[in-house]
Amino acid sequence: MIYLDNAATTRTSSEVVEAMLPYFSEYYGNAGSIYGLGSKSKKALIMARETIAGTIGAQANEIYFTAGGTESDNWVLKAVYESCRNRGGHIITTKIEHHAVLHTCKYLEECGARITYLDVDKDGVVDLEQLKKSIRPDTILISVMYANNEIGTIEPIEKIGEIADEYGVLFHTDAVQAYGHLPIAVERMHIDLLSASGHKFNGPKGVGFLYVNRRTKLGSFIHGGQQERSRRAGTENVPGIVGIAAAAEHASLYMEERATVECRMRDYLIGRIEAEIPGAHLTGHRTMRLPGHVSFCFEGVQGESVLIMLDMQGICASSGSACTTGDPGPSHVLLAAGVTEEMARGSIRLTLSEENTMEELDIVVEALARIVEKLRGM
């Protein structure tokens, strides 16, 4: 098998699994208990929070553990609106956000919120001038993803943070694709709120975190017990939290080294596809893109047909977000970037990790060229 769908999920590393195992069967006490077994779990939570905070230049008490990026995004949007709706409830986001943000914004519109959806250019980059012009006296939040999951484009997050800070508006970034792969410094980038998910950087599924700047007041999302400082009730997923912290620490230590390897493979794959497959169009920004992210639209083919035939040859890829699998419509991200509906239906996403090899990429290009030619012939 050749796995090229790391934007959907990554393999949980053996080091992460090893770190988690004792907390399933040996240190299984409830972190809220006062006896020794529970205190071991509590200590693990404290250490994990400190580790995560250190990777983004935050303080430990600014990190809240969640079930993943979708929950973190929901928490931010709903809680900020709930606490600030008396100021008008205007939120600014983009047309290319993950559905965890877009669908939540649609829900909030039904509750009375007013949402501005920013345009992007052909590379998927946010229009900063439009952002400035969209800010109003009743604007309470700007939410722009750090890097796009479908086309890999990295947004000018620091500039957006500066604009938000200048106008006194809270700034949230969905960093699910970026965290663990790109450097993040929340204070320097003027980020007030940040979402991340463990399974995108070799951690376990079902666990993520939300960074909340200590100066930002954010209401509770799940009511009940006093876990997560009474903001997110429920018994903590200690094994998962230990796992995400272990993955975060490893990703932070080896980020530059891994990015160098992935960028080299990414550019090699892009170059071969453009040179050897006619009618292949790169989507997303050519250089301001995630290290291991390759995305194309192919003329005259259906992306799902290509994926099925790749799978038959043991190659795992995707046509976009895993969260939209089964949706017959073309990608909202590609349409927002000006890709025609017909062309958007021929989209393929190949996302690499440092575990891939050049030999694998050669096999993929050759298989892809045969498949595209065959489908066009049909």
C-alpha cells in the first residue's frame, strides 16, 4: 500500500502509542480523584498541557483539551457569539473554510448572527483589503484557517492577526492542517483562539485542543463537572491527551527536518505530474502551501473514478476533505478559487509524509498517467 492521504489522517506513531498504553491499563485512575492512582492521571494532564503550550508560545492555562478540531471550532464560534451577541454579532470568515466553521456559521445565522464570507484569489489566498473593509463596529470575531485542507494554501495569518488586533476584534484560526507542520507563535501572530486535532500530526484520533488567550473570555461549551476549568465538562481522555502531547512534542522537535523532506518530495511530484500528464492543473498556491500537499484538477475525468482505480492498485488518495466524502457536488473551495464546476469534479489530493519515498511517487505518477489516459479514452 502507498498512503498519500495524510491530510485526512496520519498514522499514529509507535512512540505515541507507547506513551499512551500505560494510561489504559496501569495508570487508569480518574484524574478528578484524590487518591494516588488518580493523581498520576492528573499529573499526566498537567504535563501534557505544558507540552502543548510550549509548542505555540502559550501558557499552560490557555490550553483546553477537546475531542478534536470540529469541536474546537464549534466552541469558539458559538461561545464568542453567545457572549458578544449584544454587540451585534457580526463574524467574518472565508468561503474556503472547513465545514466545521462554515456549517456552524450557517447555524449561527439562523440564530441571528450576521456573517461575512471573504473571497479568495485563484490560489486560495484571502483578500486582505476586503477583510479590512468588512470590519464593522459590530464585528466580534474573525475566523480564518491557517492552511487549507483541500488545496494546501497557507494564509497570511500574521497579517490577518495584525489587522484584527488593530481593530480590536478577536481572531481565531483553524490550524488543524497547520499545527505540527508549520511554526506557530500565538503572541507574535496576534492569535486569540486556535484549534488543532491530534490525528493530523501522528497523534490519536478523538482528541484535540483549543488555545484561548488568557485575556479572552470564552464561555463553557459542555456543562457538567469542573473539568478543563469548568469550561469543558466530562471525564478527561487521559490516554488521548498523553498521546497528543507526545505527538506534538515530536512534531515540534523535528518540524524543520520533516518539512525539508516533504517539500522536496512535494515539488518532485508536482513537477512530474505537470510534465507527464496533459491537462493537469495545480490547485492552490505553488509555493505558499503545506510541505506535503499536492492537489490537481485533471481535465476530462471524474476525480472519484481516478480514486477508485488508484485504490485498486493499492494507492490511497482523496478528492478533497474526508468530511465531505459522499457529497456529489464539486468542492466549495475550488469553486471559491474560480475553478469551473466541470474542472472541479476532476480534483485529486495527494498528501505526503516523511515516510513516503521517491520510488513510491514514481509508481504513483505512472499509475495516475495510465488511469487518466484510460478514463479519457472511455
